[in-house]
Amino acid sequence: MTIRTHTADGVATIEIARPEKKNALTVAMYQQMADAIGAAHDDAAVRAILIHGQPDIFTAGNDLEDFMKNPPADERAPVFQFMAALGYAEKPVIAAVNGAAVGIGTTMLLHCDFAYCADNAMFSMPFVSLGLCSEFASSLLVPLNAGYHKAAEKLLLGEPMSAEEALEMRIVNRILPPGEVLDYARRQALRFNNLPPTSVRETKRLMKAGWRSLT
């Protein structure tokens, strides 16, 4: 299984588990993650969603061989389904990042509600160098969070970001020692068991409504 899921104590956990390929994401993995978010949405017992990778890697981004064989043709493609499920999730989504978060590994954090990373985490969005444009509203969200000039360094030049830069650019909420990231993120997710779910969902909807109106 390259995507492992389980639900316990009100938290639906999605684990990217393909360490032999640096957690590179395939079409099948995107579909599994989209389905997992959908299942969490439909489960009244779930109060929050937690996404994490392995102790030494979050994700290296798209599996390029798989991407070339199965390029996304339209919005029905699994990658679009996953990002739509993530971006429009009504329940809080928390990410725990260890190691590298490349390409969509960084982009998806912009659509989570909370992101926590290890002090040795590294982030990059090398789309231009691959002949691509920034994906899934990152060209809007990174400048909104970090300012235009900082965003230009990361999106036009593809410069990597340290954990400290990601915090400064408001891509992550907090930096922690590598061995503490996942436990901290899980504790944050568990806090939603003690909060009124309707109030949480409505507050999240209102906060996201502003930038969604720009897309």
C-alpha cells in the first residue's frame, strides 16, 4: 500500500508510504488520497484530517515516469480530484512534514489549515525550471502569504526553502524537532474533538471565502 489510511479518536490519517521512491506520487496515489478525504468528509465521527509522509521524506512530488504515461487530461484526473477534495475540505486538515516537500508537496500545504515541519525540512516549487506554470493557485497564495518579491524567488527561480524560510513565508505554522512533528500534529488534530464541528466548519468556510473569490 502506497497510501495508508486509518481513523481513530476522531482523526482520519492519510500516510504517504512509498519511501523507496521518496514518496513520489502516482495517479493511483492521488486517487486514494482523494477518496480518503471524501470518506473523512462523510464520516460524522471524523473531526480532523491528518496528512503525513515518512520520517525522512514528505514527498518528492510527482512520479515523473507515471506522470508522462498518465498526464492529467481534464479536471476528472485524480490529481485534480485530490486537490479539489483538499482545498474544499470542510473539516480541518493538518499536515506533518519531515524531509523534502517538492513541487505539489509544497503546493498542497497552501491548501491545508495547519502545517508543521521538522527543522531539517526542505521545500521547493521548481515548476518553471520544468517548463511548467505554478499549480493550484500557488501563484496567488504564495505572494499573498509571503509578498511578491519573496514569491518571485521561489516560483520564478525555483529557489529551495529551509524550514525557517517556510515559516517566515507563512507556509508552515511551526518548526519542531524531527521526532516530534507527527505527534504534535496529531495532538493538534485531536483538539477538534472538543470543539463544536459546525462552528469549526463555518469559520473555516468564511476564512477561505476571501481568496476563493479571487480564483
